[in-house]
Amino acid sequence: MPLSIQWSERQKPGTVPTTVIKFEGELDSTTSPPATKQLTPKLAEGSNFVEIDLSGLTLISSAGLGVLIYISKTLAARGAQCYITNAQPQIQKVFDIVQAAKGMSLFSSTKELDDYLASVQRKMTGKG
Amino acid sequence: MGRILEGSIEKSWRLRSTLDDLARVQEEIQAFCAAQHVPAETLHDVRVALDEVLSNIIRHGYSLVEGEIAVQASVSAEAVLLEVRDRAQPFDPLEAPEPNLRLDFGDRPDGGFGIYIVRRLMDGVEYSYESGENRLRLERRIKRPLAGRGETGPRGGSET
């Protein structure tokens, strides 16, 4: 099954500007190399807060985990944070196996991330 | 493991050790298993394991030199069995070291998760080297329905 990657920018009232990278399809040995190639130039730009939305991702193998590690390392190098949201149960199962939560910020939903980003925003602006 | 499941339905594929052929076999295995009503969670695990095993053979077994790989899938009411055979140099993936999970996810080296994931997703993994072939057998049992919840099983093994 092919993979598509969509980029968008969003900012809900009370939260920080966020770049959203949405994956749809399967992230495996076949789709991961072109995904990395597609992501590389874009990771250098955008917000310092990046949401990796996996709501449309139906399969991930170790090659796909490598893409997520690559994203995390590349963003960290420019001081940006990345947050993974909406992992479906089969994706979460693979995350659990490799203990991805150790060092990665996983949120079960975009709303949960927004609540967290709102608290970050409050701290940044000194309101709360 | 290493057994023929009673009433199982089998299908075999031959592929070149390329990512294009890996993708083709994945699509055909998905169609084959879906036609036997293999539950989605089982099918996902089987396809992840196959991606790990085949990509390992392509990259490390044949070292990106083109060779031949044979895949056989057997589906019954109880389990999905996969046997993957290749003629690359003898390589027992089960001897691969486990990844260092103490490191933060983002700090881990790329690679090293594959066989670890396979072992955790499958209920049985066996390797042998016979007649000049690496043979890896994978078994993923199918959970039976639990009082209105959980996965539903396949149609049964009597249909051939």
C-alpha cells in the first residue's frame, strides 16, 4: 500500500504554532526510503513544534521506525520538538515492543497534544 | 512449527531479492490472507514480520546482489505459517543481538529492531540451514473469538 505524507501548519487559539506532518498508508522497507528523501528538505523549515500525525498509518516496520528516529534527530538538531499523535492500535503495539515512549513524546490524540501545547504556551507567555 | 496444519490452504511465491518484488509479494499475501478471512491484527503482524525478514535477506543475505527468495504461506483456522527460503550465505537471524532499549528512542542507531520485532509479534520462529538454503519458519497463531469481542477467526481450513 502506498504512503502519502501531507504537510500543514496550524495554530489553535491559546496554543503554539505547529507544523503537522500526516502519514497515510504503510511505512515499511519499500516506502521508507522515498519518505526520508521527501522529508529531508522540509524538516529544515517550519515551526519548532512538529506534530507527527499517524491517524492514517496502518502498518509500521523497523524501516518505518527508522524514519521516525530520523525525523526526531533532524528536528532536535535545529532545536525543534516532535510529538507523535493518533497511533492506531497496531502501530502502538510496535511502539510498545521497541519502547518508543522512552525518549519520544507520544500523545493518544491531537486534542491531548493541544492541551499540552496550550500549557507550554501559558508558560512561554507567563500566563499560568 | 515445521508442521503442516490440518486443512490449511497454501500458496507459494518466488521473488527476486528486490524491494519491488517485496512490495508485490506483500500485496499478494495480503490478498491471499484476506480471502481466507485472516483477522486484520494477525495479518498486520504477519506482514510486518515478512517485511523484516525479506528486507534482511535483500540487504544482508544477498548484500543487495540479486538472488532468489521463496515464500510459502499456509493459513488454517488456527494459524498463519510462513516459510521463507533463500540461497544467500548461511545466516541465522535469531543470533542477531537484541537492540539496546535502554537508550532513548531518538538516540538509537538506525536498524537492529527488525528481528526483535519479529520475535515479539510471532508465536514461533525457527531457523535452519538445509540443502544450501536458509529456511526461516514463522508462526502467528490466530486468537479465537471471545464472547462477542476480540478477533474473529478465518473461515476454516476445510475449503481448498
